[in-house]
Amino acid sequence: MVGKPYKCVNCGVEASALYRTYGTVIKLTKCENCKGFVDKYIEYDPVIVMIDLILISKEAQRHVLYNTDFKSFWKLLITLMMLETYGVWKSDSLFNIAINSMCGIAGNNTINITNLHVYIATPELSKNNCMAWTHDNRDDNNDLFIWEKDFYIQFMSTLAGIFVFVATTQLLMTSFKLVMSQSEVPILRCLKAFSLADVSVLFTLPMLVWGTDTSLETRLVHYGLVLSYSFVVFTNVFTVLYECPMFVAALTVVAGYMAKYTTSYHATPLLRIYIT
């Protein structure tokens, strides 16, 4: 396994090999910089690696991003996109609660704050988008095709939002080269990092499955905690990926979130209009 660029999971310095073989014996390579093992996770069970990833371990994140092939990241990414799409399509997500509250859409997922009614004094495009979000043809008397089509529309909207998120963060980090140790990050590794960090979406699953009769306050707390955890995970992954200060990664994640949800907010009504 010599000749492929690896990284020490402890300090992030490049290494030429993860281990060396002596007959049937495998000896882990030591890092020339920190004197620790380049990648201790080589000998760990995958379950241990998963637990460390959930605990937001930078060492485990470096192991997955730099010292493994991680070829199936696209399958993971599609699965997570479908789960996120399902939450929005079901109108059971923090994104829906925010839209319903800002647009003044009455329902079980609406915060009663009149100051958030953006349709009172907003551009015409935002008014139209709010009206489009209020339009819902899905009821028990409709054909299942309407439900299915709307799910596909929302999936394309989610995909557009993720594309804009990745593009925004990559562009911003390229602009912050002066504070980055990493000279260039391939777009494929960016997608791997996104799929690795976006696993936090899985924590919305319990509320989607068992939270049908849960109060709005409980949903807000649950989804708020998931969003906070997701923000921390993305910030941590970006510090590993771009080797930048924590505050730079945090600002980049905030900008990426804003770009993502703004894109989804505008894309969904447009897709509903033009896809018949």
C-alpha cells in the first residue's frame, strides 16, 4: 500500500504507507511528525469507527476521507437525500416549520409569530413562492401518482440545494486559501465529506416514524437538536477536509446552509409549475 497519499489521523501530515507486512505479520506505520501510528483504525472493527464518527472524532473522519476508498459514498448520499426529501414531502421538518411560519400557512407545523409573515412586505417572487407552498393537491381522494410526482419534485429540489451547498462551500474555501493548509481539495472528496457529515439526517428518522401525534414544541426541540448536531459535524468535517480554523469552517457551513435552503425554497415552486 505504498505510493498512495495517506494522512496521519492524529496530526493530518501526509504519510507514504499505513502499514508494512513482514510475512504474515502486519506492523502499523508510525508518523514521522507526531510519532504515533498513522492510522490506528486499520486494526479496529468498523463498528468502533462508526461510533467514533458519531462522536465527531477527527481521527475517524480522516481515516474515512483519506485512508479508505469509500467507494459507496454515492449510495449513502442518495439514501440521505431520499430521507431528507421524505421529511419535507411529508411536511414534517424544520424547513417546513420555518416556511409555514414565514408564509403564514396555517397548520399543525406553524409557529404563531405574526412578525414572520414575509408575504406582507416582500418581493413578488417571494409572494409567489409562498402561494406555491400553500398549494397542496395531496389528499385521500387523489391518485397516488400525484403523491409520487410531488416526491420526485421535492427530491430534485433537495438535490439542487445540496449541489448549491457543495458549490458554495468549495468556492468560499477556495477564496480562503490564505488561512488553509490544504492547497486544493478535489470535488469528489468534497462529496465524500458531505455524505459523511450528512449522516446526521438519520437522527430525524425517529420523529418521522413515531412522531405523528407529537406536539409542535417537541418537534421543534428534536429538529433543533438535530440541526445543531449537524452544524457541529459539518464544521468539524470541514476543518479536517480543508485544514482551516474552526471559525472559518463554521462561517462557511452557515453560508452553505443559507444557500441550500434558499435554493430549495425557490426551486420547489418552480418545479411544481413547470413539471405537469
